[in-house]
Amino acid sequence: MFPRGFLFGVATAAYQIEGALTEDGRGESVWDRFLRQPGLVVDGSDGAVAADHYHRWREDLGIMTELGLGAYRFSISWSRVQPDGGGAVNEAGLAFYDRLVDGLLERNIEPVATLFHSDMPAALMDNGGWRARETSARFGDFAEHVARRIGDRVSNWFTIAEPYTLMRHSYVLGEHAPGLRLSTGAALPVMHHLLLGHGLATRAIRSHSKARIGLTNHSSPCQPVSQTAEDGAANTMFETLRNHTVTDAILLGRYPEELEALPDADWSAVLENDFEIIQTPVDWLGLTYFHPIAVSSAAPYGSEPFDIAVTGGEPETTMGWPIVPAGLGEILTRLQDRYGDRLPPIVITENGCSMPDRLSDEGRVDDPRRIRFLADHLKVLAGAIQSGIRIDGYFIWSFLDHFEWELGYTKRWGIVYVDFETQRRTLKSSAHWYRELIEGWRSAQVLMDRPSFLPTRE
């Protein structure tokens, strides 16, 4: 059984749902600039309206209340709060999050704020973005402004979402804003400055809030595609980057020694005493899990010293990703084994799936495969809790259908269906199921072996 105090919630990211990109003094973000280039999004769309959450937040909080959610994890648009990435605060932008927090608390829903989720003021890119050490300091200042305003009411924080994932997709593969294509080794300063910014932001929040603070990491079980030495070495490198670099830095105060073999590794950003800041104690660790990964050596070597592919099970989501709930348990066990008593409580900050959701003529959206996905992953989570791993919460990705970065509006992740032409919201069957699960948990009726935990329809 999930313990009392466990946070059952949903998660979103500002750029993917808010819209209102030119309203109330919001500045240009890296995504605004990136998406002006043609052909980067498969359906030619952008985040100009998205799910219109900026205007419909009261309606969305009403849905959360209807679902009985205990928590809502949202991210804060840096471009709304500091349009140029520094200097004076944009009062209208910060006031939006002020109202959102008050609205959540009025509905007895815990606000869980993420300061950075892939979106930053474009002006910072003119000076190097996360390649520049100054951006870490600017991020600490941003955290100070936000915490000073809402830290008296927000008791749960994540500083940065998935540092390695951001480095890889935004600065190596060029798939996400700002769209740079560096080698993995040359991009290491990005990771280091993200982690330095995390430490500075943690200290800033603590000066204004008695809160739980951490960051999130995107982890996957990894295995080589063959027994060759080359594939084994490639797998070690990718697994280290994805699963260990962030957590070793914040929990052990060092980078993994395996990274010494990374070609063209640039460690010039690492200065004396940086790890004292990066290792500022955290209260919890966010974990994103979607699927396992198979790794092979790269031939010829390009920007990355490995090739990767999702692997490991059937059926697949509309992302083409296999559904492997056991992988979540594997990651949790590996974290416990690697860090022992140093491992803080864990929160599953993103877990969910995109499915081929359709609105029926009767106005229903039935998604039994998503229900099965969520149920099976929650069963694994319950088993991990019973084994002694402390897990404090679970956030479905995602609350609403949204703008899915380079995939535009072609994938539906939400437990709430959004008609992007009318912005009408429709609760999917998974949303109704989640509400029943939470109700049962609150009344101490839901055990992992009870049929009520599982979907009733295939």
C-alpha cells in the first residue's frame, strides 16, 4: 500500500501548455526563436496557444479538484518572470504563478514548482546559454526572485528537469531549442553549468522557504546490443551519462570516472569549490522513467560515441517506445545499490505514455492501454516501497494533451483530452480511473493485489 502522505499528482511544463507567448510582458524564449526556423516541427505547429493554460488555469484546477489530486507539478517560465534572463522582474508574469499557487492551495492541492524545464530567455543565448558560467548565476538570481514571491506557500521544489537529457537534445543532437550540435565531450560545460545552477538555486530557495528541494533525472535501464567490447564500452558511456552523472555530482560530489574515456571531453568549466555548491544537500530526487535502451558503438563516430535504440517489450506507445514496467523497478534498485544511505527520498516526476486517443461521437475518450500502463508501473512502484525504498510521490506525465516539442500536436500524452481547435477539455477514462485509485487510497482500500487497482476493460 502507498503510505499516507504520498503525493499522487500530475505534471506539465510551461512551454508545452501555457500559450500566451506575447502577453503580459513575457520575453522571447529559446523555443520562440528556435521555432521560427521552418521544418523543425513535424506538423508545422508551435506553442503560441498550446493548451491555453495561461487563460484556462482556473478550469484546469477545477479538473484537478474533480480528480482528487494531491499535488500538481508545474514549471515556471523564466521568460515570463525575467524577460531578458536577468535584471528586473516582470510583475505580470510572476503574478500568474502567484495566482496559480493560491488557486492550488485553495483546492487543497500541493503546488510542486519546477524552475527550469527546457525553456529559458533567448537573450541568454546571445552570451552562450548554458555553455556560459554566467547563466548559472543568472539562474540562481531567478530562483531568488521566484522563491521570495511564492516560497512562503510552496513547500515542494525541483530546480532543473533532466540536465543530461537537456544537454543531449538541445546542445548535441540539435532537436530541441536552442538547436546546437556539439560533440558530447564539447557539451560537458552545459551539464556542469546546469548542475551549478541547481546548487545556487537550491540555496536561494532555502533562504526563503522551508521546503523539500531537489532536481529530476531521466533514467533508463541500458544494455549493449551485443557482447563485443565496443558495444560494451559504448553502453557503459551512455549509461554513465544518462543514469549516473547527475546523481553522482549531487550525491557524491564528483563526476563518474568512466567519463574520463569520453572523446574530446571539455572539463574547463569545472572550477575549484564548484562541487561544494553542486552538492548542496537535496531533500528528494525526481526520477523520469519511460523505457529501457539498447546501446551499440557508433560507426562512424559522430557527435556521440554510441548509438541508442529503445528496446525491450510489447506493445508500443505511439512514440514507438516499448512498455516495460519492470524497468522502473530496475532503476530504483540500482539507485539504492549505488548510493545506499546517501539516496534521498525519490519522487517519480514523469511516467506516462502517448496513445492513439480519439474523441468518440458520444464525447468519450477511452484509453484502456494507458490505464494498463499506469497500473502496471504503479504496481512496480508499490513493490519497491515494500522492499524498503522510500518513494514520496508519483506524477503522471501528463495532465493535458500538449505541444510535444519537435513532434508538435501529433502525440497525445494527457489523461485529459484537449481539442486544440476549441480548447475543450474531456476527461479520458484514465483520468476517471486515477480518481478512483486516489479515492480508494485515501480510504485505505487500495492494495496492489486488489482487482480494483487494475483496469476493468482492455
